[in-house]
Amino acid sequence: MSYAPTPARPRSEPREAAPRSPRPAASDRPDPELHPPAGRAATPSDARREAAMRRANAEAIDVDWEQVGTFGAGIAVGALLGAAAALLFAPYSGSATRRAIRRRARFLGEDARDAWDDLGEGLRDARREAQRALKRKRRGLRRKVERRRWALADAVAGDRPDAC
């Protein structure tokens, strides 16, 4: 059995006919871009475009299922051999390994809860800091507005000597 790809089929050999399903595939249905609308004559460029699309679709669908099956079988055999090797070379008995896995899972759960709590605290701190910064910015803007009002009032009062 070889995992090497099969040699490419020469272009001169006829293509084997694929079994047809009762319902036409999407590639067999007319494509509105390739077929001219009713009332318009097909041009030679339309025919060339359609032939090129058919060739591209036929080459893209060509799948060697024997190779796919061989590849899948290789993956399955490799998984079985890996599982057998893990059982043979395991450092502890089954109960000790399960106990170690439970302990590690418990520690991982605790670490995840701690990380989640730390994230929550960090987000709360960031929100508080953003609120403080917003308050400072608002306070500064209010002061600027108030100063501008005073300057405007002074300017208006300066233009009218009888104001007050």
C-alpha cells in the first residue's frame, strides 16, 4: 500500500462518467452569468466562458476516494497505536491516574475562578478610574464655561456703562 498520490490522468484519456443523482447538482443548473437572457443571442465569448467554467468545475470535483479512505484508515490506526502506547507506558495505575486527573482538574478550576475574580476586580477598578477621570474632565469644563460666562458678562458690561 502506497501513500503516494496517483499519477495525474493525461488529458487525452476520456473522463469516467460520474453517477448522476436524480436532482441536478448546483453546478449542472444554468448559471445566469454564463447563459444570456432570453432575447439575446449567445456570443462566441459566452460559449468559451461556459466551456472554461465546465472544465474548472469538473477538475475541482475530481476526488480520489481511495486515497481519502486510506488516509482516514491511517489516522484511525495511529490513534489506536497511540492509545495502546499510552496504556503500556503510563507511569501510574488507572486509579492513581484518575485521582491525579481529578486533583489537577480541581486546581485548574480554582485557578480559573481566581483569574475570573481578578478580571472582575480589574474591570471594576478600570470603571472607577474612568468615572473619576470623567468627573475631573466635567469639573474642568464647567470651570471653563463659567470663566467664559464671566468674561462675556464683563465684555457686555464694559460696552454698556449703565449696566448693572
